[in-house]
Amino acid sequence: MWNAMTSGGLPMSATGIDTSANPILERDMYVEPVVAYRCWLIDNTQGGFGLRSWTKKIPWAPHREFEAACLRMSPIAMLGRNPQHETPNVHGCGIYAVKTLEQAARWFAQSGVGVIGVVKMWGRIIVCSEGFLAQFAYPAALLAPGSGVSPHTFRALAERYQIPTEWAA
């Protein structure tokens, strides 16, 4: 189901965004976080273990929100923020997460690498048929490791991001 050809990592039909609709009607500003589910890859950098976006491979820094940016317009945009439009946007820019753990588990089962967890999302949010595209997000909990992820790595990730885990090894 993951598709690197779309900015959000999912085919547009899976996001349920009707591009002919007025995006103002679909997008709302959320001050209280929306809770959803997503998968991350794991980086082992000099600073320790970290989370990385599944499709765009962008690191999620500990202790600060992850902000969506359009990376679709040009390779130069990969080096920084692209000011051409706000995110999320109906063409797929934004931080994507799904509404149910079962949906996230289906994606996770395709590769089995990384971790699956809970994410809190806020700011501008587009509600899609299966999930959300958000402006800001931060991991809220880690639920399960993929194959090859040791209990030590799993606990180190949770400790670094100061979030709980739901998995007992």
C-alpha cells in the first residue's frame, strides 16, 4: 500500500482526498491533537537511535514537533522548506497517519522493519477516508518493533523521545 510516488507515501485513492473539492472545506485547524497510527524506520546515528519517515526518509527529531513541508516541487526542496504552498495540501503533502491500528499493522506487515506507533497530530489537518494529513506531529507511543529490532533498541527509542512503549519482550 505504501507508494513512494505520492508525497504522503500513499496512493491518492487511499487517502480519500477528492482533489476537485474545495480544500478549505476539508481542512481544519486543530489545537488539540488528533491521535492516529503510523510506522517509522529506525536510524542509528551519532546521537543514538532515531525515528525516520517511512517514505521520504526524513528524520523526526526528539523533543520537537515534526513539521510537514512540500518536497514534491523540486530536488532543491529536499534541502529545506518549500514556500510555494502551505501544508497539508490536497496533492498529498503533509504528515500522514491512519485512523486505526489495524490499518497501520497492514502496512507494517508488508516490510516488517522499523516500529509501529501512535502519533499526535495538530495544526492544519485534512481528514481523509482512511487517515489524516497534518501540519505538525510528534510520536506519542511505540507499540511494536519490526523484525530485527532488539528490545534494547526499542526501549532506547522510547527513552530518547520520552514516550511510552506498549511492548514487553
